Amino acid sequence: MRIFYTIIVVLIMLFVITFSLANTVPIQLKYYNFIDTTLPTYMVIFLSFLAGVIFTGFMGIVERFRLNRTINYLNKTVKELKREIRDSKKNQGVEESDLSPVNE
């Protein structure tokens, strides 16, 4: 498996190198008076890809925090409901041994 992973990484690096060598034409980037620079084509593409990766990673982190908060809320609700069931069974005089399943 490690050899397969190494081969894949080498192929991706080979693609990146050959892509970079084939796309060295400079592109002038302008954004009003804030940005006025010239970069090779491959650099513009790689920077755009990197920005997408960072944005997607950030959105994944935000989603994970949101899901963890939901999980904690639901676990708290389950604990409260279990406590309510246990208390209501005790008030009705049913013992815990009566609630356990019968092993046949």
C-alpha cells in the first residue's frame, strides 16, 4: 500500500512540474489600485487552487463545530429524557429489574 501511495504522489508531483513548465506565460493581475502585478500562469492557477482548499477546509471546520454542538445538545436531551423515564418509573413503583429484558 505504501508503494501505491508513493507512486501516486510522484505522479502528482510530475504533473505539477510539467504543468508549471508548460504554463510560464506571464499574466498581469490588476484590481483597481490595490493589486497590480505580473505572475506566471501556473502561479495564478495554483494560488486559486490553494485559496479553494483553504476556503473548503475552513467551511469543513465550521461544519464540524456546528455538528459537535448539535451532538452535545442531543446527548444532553437524551440524558434528561432517560432521567425523566427513570424518575417516572420509580414514582410508579416499578423497579429497575422489571425494566431489563428477559434472557431466554
